Amino acid sequence: MANVSITGFGDNLTINGVRLGDLTPAQHEIIEKEKGGNNYSPLENVVVSHVKDSSTLIARKPNPDDISSYIEEELIDGLCCYSAVNQGQLNQTIVDAVVSHLSEEKLPTVPRSIRHKYMAAFLMAATGVTGMDRVVPKVAGVEAPELMFKLSRRWGYRVKGIPKDEAIVVAAKGNFHGRSMTAVSLSDDPDAYEDFGPKVPGIELVEYNNIEALRSLFEEKGDRIASYLVEPIQGEAGVIVPDEDYWPQVAALCKEYNILLALDEVQTGFGRTGANFAHQLSGVKPDLMGCGKAAGGGVLPVSFVAGRNDVIGVLTPGSEGSTFGGYPLGAVVATYAIKVLVDDRLADKARERGDQLIGRFNGMKERFPDKVKSVRGKGLLTAFEMHDAPALDGHHVSVALLEKGVYAKETHHSTVRVAPALTISADQIDRIADAVESVIETL
Ligand SMILES: Cc1ncc(COP(=O)(O)O)c(C=O)c1O
């Protein structure tokens, strides 16, 4: 007999007699800790209920006068789900497309073993916006680097002529490509890989933004290296932006050694850095590119790999696929996510608002040079790093920002990343910057 009864919607959604709208932040935490995987440490005492507009969350916090209830407050969303919501929460074009697709077009789900008409739309839109020959749809962000890894190896054997099972994929130290077994094998962060071994073999790590290190690795092992799989800007590492001349030099080296440049643009794509895709900022063209996050317009998980004809051309039936990769609703959402990126000039908006935010952070660094060590970013992928001192604690800053109605989150001990929706207003950027500055002042 099923041990569950589910009724109602929204706050009236009731599971086994427990009504969602009655739960306090503390009760949410208990349920998550008791029944979840404990693989996250979210900010405490705050639960998001819904969104108010494209950059404003409505969050529940403990009621200081009554511990059995909560209050609701607005939060400016300074993270937009780690760049999954570049188009803004509930983007009207995308929501309208989803609603009309389900209610009028009526084609939610069919498998890839039968053609559906929206695949053609998605493929034309995605090859058009990326300027790539072919595109393979996937679902979660991590599946993009995962597929680029597979493509690299198969291309290495079948096209480059690397001896069987000897292919090497080079990745950068400090990388983040997700949480699959391949992604954590690429990682040099023990939290990500410890006790999940043995790691996937055939991986070499090289220092990021160090062209000489890459050159000497290519010189030593280039005949067995299939690809350099790397983020154009390292997001999770704390918004690490390489030198201006790094990417042109990397692209030239890859060409010289017949090594694929496979860029993970899951976080940097879709306008985030002030160009539709970050590699366009330095005028290089990768052989493969993985996208995710905002490819799903902030409403669905959608990812894809775009690439050169001869690289994606190594795929054969049975070698790759997934039930929901490119299913009709996903294909429609991705198509409209691209439409909004282009029609609403999101990259230009990221540049304008990014200049504003980075300008404010630079002002803060001048005002508090003993606290703020560096300001980094491109477009609206920004971060500031504090000096290494116990009082200058990124988690403390995130918690204090929450008090001031801003959601942003530290990466590592002393870096705070701010990457709001690209639709954010100039006024909201100023409110984020004001809040950050007033928190830094108190440290
Ligand atoms: C560069 C990069 N690649 C891959 C991923 C994984 O995406 P997902 O968490 O959707 O699987 C992320 C997520 O932050 C990312 O930043």
C-alpha cells in the first residue's frame, strides 16, 4: 500500500496531512536534513516561496515575534540560479511559449526514436546562434562536458588516429564541469572526488591561464591528446578571467597539435559575459562548445553540445542519446530561450549593467583597499575577492546580504560572486551594490 497522500496546490499542497504553507523555515530545514541527501548547505532561515518579477524573489524568514510562523520578504536575486535564468524569472516570451505549446500545440513528450517537428526548429535556432555546424541536445548542464569528453575520445581515435584507449583529455586546474563521474574525475577539488574513485583515466590537468604549461604538455603528449576541455572563464572557481591573449594563443596551439578546443560555456554562455558566448569576446572559435543553464530559459533543464561537422559527425546510433534530450517541450523552450537572447539583446544588457556593477565594486575596492583584494568579471559574471583574514568571510557576507534583501553567495572562503539576471534594472544593480558596500563597511 502506498504510504503517501497528496492533495491541493501551492501553499495548500498537503502531503500526508502536512500543508506546505504551514511550514516554517526551521521545519523545512528539518525535513530536508532528515529526508534529503545533505549534499548542499543552503543559507539558513530562508525559504523561497515564489518570484515577484524577473529579479525579485519572495522569501520566507522566521517571524521574530512568533517562532511558529514566518514573514515574507523581497530578495533581489543576485545569482539567478548560477546563470540559469539569464532571461529573467518567468520571462514572458518563454512562459507564453510553454503555455501555448502545452495547451494549443499539444506535444509535450515523444522519444527520439520518432521524429517530432520541433527538433528542426531547435536545430536551426541553435546552429544559427552558435555558428556551429551541428548540435546535439541534452538535459543537465553536466551532460554537455560529459558528451564533449566522449566526442573528444572518439574523434581522437577515429579522426586523429590516437592508438586505442590511449586518448588524453586535458582540463584546467580549478575547473568545475559538474558532478558526474567524468566531471569529478576532471576536478582537483577533493570535496568533489574523494572516495568516488577510481577516477576516469586519461585526464591531465594543466594550470589555467598558463600558456607555457599548456605548450609543454602538448609538446610532450600532443600526439595522444584529443582535446583541451576548459571553461572560457572559470565560474565556480570564483570568476577567474584569463589574460586577454590567452585564448588566441590556446586556439593556435590546439590547431598546431591537432587538438580540439572544447569550451564549457554552461555558465558563460547565453549572453552572460557580454557576448552571446564568452569565446566571442576573444575572437576564437572552439571546435566544440557545451551549453546548459540559460539554454533552458530558466524554466527547464536544457543543455546541448554544438560543434564542428567532423567532430559531432563521429556519433552513430546507439553511441549517444537520452530520453529527454531534445524532447518537444525542451526543444521549444530552448528555441525561445535563444529567441530572447537575440531579440532582447541580452549580451548588450550584460555589458551595460556589468560595467555599472564592476564600476561600483571597483569604487568599493578603492574605498576599502584593506578589505577588498580584487574585482573580477566580464559582463554580468562578476565577483569580488576579499583579503585572506578570518573577519573577511564570504559566508558571513552572504548572510549579511540576505538581511539587506540581497541574495548572493560566496564561492570559496573569501570570494562573493554576483551574477544576476541579464534583464536586471540599473536601479536593482545599485541596490545590490549599496547592500554589498554597506556589509563590507561593517567587516
Ligand atoms: C562550467 C559548468 N559546467 C557544467 C556545470 C554543471 O551544470 P549542471 O549543474 O546543470 O549539471 C556547471 C554548473 O555550475 C558549470 O558552471
